[in-house]
Amino acid sequence: MDVVLIAIPLLSFEDVVCGLPADLFRGKLVVDTCELKSHPKEVMLRVFGNLPDIDLLCSHPMLGPGDITGGGRIDGDPYSSSVWDGRPVVYDKVRISNVPRCEKFLKIFEDARCRLVEMSAEQHDASIADAEFITHLTGRLLMDRDLLPATPVISKEYAALCDVADMTSGDSFDLFFGMFKFNQNARGHLTKMRENLAMLEQKLAAKDAYLAAKSELQNSDRQRLIAETKTLLQEIAMNGNLGSVNNKNNNASSGGGGGDKSPSSETVEPDVPTAKAGGKSRK
């Protein structure tokens, strides 16, 4: 079919293509499979631009773990629907003179039930490059197995994180570095990730300090209430004994026993002189 497939890391693409004897590719279809498209497109047009009989096709087979963009490893039958079924393959017909040959090459992915998406290299990088970089960045951060230990029960979210880590574990660092170097937004994403992590740490520290202070205040208030309650109970006990004595004294003074009246309650008749017979009374 006279197709030359260049499946190498993005970081090495320019050096490799520039070192190839361009005359050997005349009359052939040259296809790249890098994860970003603008840089390979620019390199191929620069190297093969003066040879119009060389067809150029940029492609990004997004086949997941073990794909040809991640180090050249494909597990099992490469044409099995269980491997590529539904996976997107983005392509850009940079310069095509032999259309049937190009369509025949793309039909390989179509027969494997891939979803073919035609998109310019620039549009691809604008819409996909950031997502690819963030995905691989997250996967590399989680590659430490201490962060993702095996568990007997696993949630969907945890399984998704494990899948991301597994996907990137087979990819070379050069592939990831290429995503960083040739994506103008990559540094901004790294800065944003650091800022988000720092913000989360600050929120966690603030919440922890708040709960510690609240607990300490509650303990202090509890101890104060216990002390006040203890003092109050002691006062009640003491006042209760004194009160019983006072009650007895009050009962005795009020004549509460046997119906006897207290001296203070007796009525004293005034001493009034009596008149003698035949005489006048005097005051």
C-alpha cells in the first residue's frame, strides 16, 4: 500500500524525520501517530514540502493503554474489536493526492470499529491537547502504588483513578514531556494544579485548627460548668442543714407544739381602779 507509518514520541519526531532520506518517500503516504498534531504537521510540511508526490496524513489513534502512541505496545490481536471498538481516531488530511490509498489506510481503523474523526491539526490541539496533558499528569501523580493500594471493595471512582494510573504506567516519560513541551498551556496547567493543591492544604489546615479550637473551648466550658455545679451542690448541701435548724427554731417560736401560746402572744389586761361604795371613782 506504500504507507510509511512514523510511530515515535513527539519529542523525537523532528530529529527523526529530518534525518530521513526524503527521496525514499516519494510516491508514498507518510502518516504520523503523535499525541499532538500541530508540531508534526509543521515538521512534515517543512521536510517534505518540496516533494508534492509525498502524501501527508496526521493521525492520532486514541486507543488507550498499549496503543501505538504510547511506546509501540499493542496487547493481543491489534484488529480485535475488544481492543479498538469505539475508540476515536483523529486524522487530518494535510496533503493527499492519492485519495483511494488514504481511504484504504483509514479503513483499517474503520474495520476495527474505531470512530474516525476528521479534524485539523490546529483544532485537535486546541480541543484535545489540554485534556491529554491533564490526564497523563494525573496518571503520573498516581503511579506510586502507595497512593492506590489494592482494596477488597472498590468504588467506581477509585477504579477510574486506577485505570488512569495503569494507562500512563506503560508510557515513556519522553511522551509525557512532549505533551508538556509542545503544549503552550501546559505550564499554566501545572501552576493551576499547584495552586489548587496549596488551596486544599490551606482549607484542610484551617478546618483542622477550627475544630481543635472548638473542641478545646468546649472542654474548657465543660470543666467550668462542672466546677460551678460542684460548688453549687456544696452550697445547697450546706444551706439545707442550716435551713432545717432554722425551721425548728421558727416552729418553736410560733407555738406550733401542743397549742400553747407564746408569752408574746398573751393579752395583758390594764390595771383599772375599782370605785368604792358611796364614793367617786378616780382615775
